[in-house]
Amino acid sequence: MIKAIVNVSLKAGVLDSQGKAVHHALDSLHFSGVSNVRVGKQIILELDTEDKTTAMADVTKMCEELLANTVIEDYEIELV
């Protein structure tokens, strides 16, 4: 079994309204040392395979078709 960890985040030029809201809330709570906040998501998958090449290909296809909106989001895959 292989575990795949997928981190999805907005691309650099895309406005992150949720990140702005978190940044504002942190500022309101007097955490003034934070200069920027970007919010993303993490998806953890357990795959019934031992072949890392197949696993990477499968998870990449999952990201391209469902897990990430590749127009506005980037993703990184880690196999463990």
C-alpha cells in the first residue's frame, strides 16, 4: 500500500480571499508578525499498489480530472 499526499494551493497570481480573511483575523488577534496568508487543502489517499510509478501516474490523473482546478490551482504529490 502506498500513501499519496496531495497539497493543492492557488496559483501565485490568483486572489486568495480566504487567506485574506485569515490574515485579517490573525491581525485582529494581535498576531502582527504575519505578512501574508495563503490557504490550501491537503488530500491523503491510500492506494492498493506497491508500484510508485503507477501510483504517481494515477494520482496525477486524479488531480488533473478532479482534485485540483488546474486553471487556478497548483498541486504537489508526495508518495510515502
